[in-house]
Amino acid sequence: MDDTSFPVAGVAIAVVSSFINGSTFVLQKKGILRARKSGGTYLADCVWWCGTLAMIVGQIGNFLAYNVAPAVVVTPLGALGVLFGAILASWLLQEHLNLIGKLGCALCCCGSVVLIIHSPKSENVTSRAELEERLMGPVFLVYISLVVLLLIILIGWLSPVHGKSNIMVYVGICSLLGSFTVPSSKGLGLAAQEAFGGTPTSDSRALYLFLGLLGILIVSILIQFTFINKALENFSSNMFEAIYYVTFTSCVILASAILFREWTALCIVDCLGILCGFITVSVGVALLRISQEAKLAWSQTKAKED
């Protein structure tokens, strides 16, 4: 492997961002619980605002990471956030991990390492013109149209009726929005190079593209932010973060693969390695969810006995 091709800076930023993002849901959930106990609104709680600030910083870190490393490298590192979030939740929210939960965290980390080793080390889109061509590709347009249709159904119909009883509704909304946030983050970096790089022949068009992608990114993040807090009001932070990570990662990898064609640098061995790594991470996250559900069932049984 060529050391110069490995995106060290992108991986470093992604790791730090994943730890910051891992604290987001826990701090926001803590703020919601504090506000519920005091009878006020979580918008006035300082802990909730700390979680919100962590989310902003983490998203900025993700934006930087996605512009210096392939998405299939950056996104799987979010598993480290699941690990850190589980540890933090055991301290702040008293959501202690049992043996199954600890095994799940270990599998998340191991799976991330496998994904990094076998992920592509090159970026195929290097200019604004090429980005525009990819954005207008028929396959990507069909994919985005399906995502928009699913979001309309989830937000307009399923969320008001089933959102509070089925966690997959909120998870689905937030994860599908990753199809916009991650490509927009990577596209912003490419558009900014020409929009603000001192090349008058392409500044105007590149600026329009930059502003369009920025608008899409902001709207997507705001909608995600809204439904993340709705989920945290009704479900545990560990359960939401675990399921959200798997579905978000799947949507991001699929969207990036279609738009940026990041699979073109992969051989069969790397493809199998990525598949094994993702399965390992998915199993780890599933174990975290099982651990949380087992603890909830035990708590309910104990409450009935008392």
C-alpha cells in the first residue's frame, strides 16, 4: 500500500468528529430528561445546548473529513461514536452495558478498522464540471427521486401516526437525509475551489452550485436535527444511536457510491473486506440494541415485582 495515498488527515478528523458526535445524543437526551423532570422545555436546558453545540462541531468535522477522504472511509468511523456514546450514556443516563453490549462495542471498533484497511484511497471527482455531470446522471437522479418520495411518505404520513411508537420512522427519516448531507458536504469542497479560487471563467456557475449545495445541506441538517430530538424524546439514546448508525451508514455509502463511483478503485478482495467489515459493525450495533432491550425488559419486570 502506498502510504502517501492513505487519507491520514481525513481519518484523524473523522475519528475526533465521531467521538464528538457520540456525545451529542447522550447530552441531548440528558437535557430532555432534566427538562421533563423540572417541567420546563429542553430548549432552556444548558446540557441540551451542549449536545447541540457538539452536534454542530461534529458536523463541521464531518464536512472537513468528507472533503479530504472517501466517504466509505469516513462514514464507518462513526462506529467509534457508538462506542463512546454507550460509555457516556452509562455514566450520564445510567444506561450500563452488559456483556452483550460490551461485545457490540468491540465489534463496532473492529469492523471500522477492517473497513478502513479495505476502503478506496482515491477520489474520482476532482472538478466542478465533473461534479455537475455526476449530479445529473440518470442513476443518481432516480435514486434521489426515490429518496425524496420515501421522505415525503415518512414525514407526511407515517411520522404523525407511528413516529412515537416505532423508532424506525424517525431513524428512516434521519438516515435517508444522509443521501443529501454527505454528497452535499463533498460537493461543497469541490465547488468552493472554483467559486473562491480566483478563476473568473467559472466563478459564477461554481458559486451557484456552491450556494445550492449549501442550501440543501442546511435544510437536510435542520430536518435531521428536528427528528433526532423527536426520537430522543420517545426512545433511549443508545437504541436510537445504534440503529441510526447502521441505516445512516448504508444510505451514505449507497449515495456516495452512485454519485462519486468510489467503488471503481476496489478489487474483489477489498469488496469482500468492506462487506465483512460492514457486517461486523452491523452485528455489533445489533448487539448493542439487544443489550438495551434486555435491560429495559429486566427493568419492567423488576418494577412489576416491586
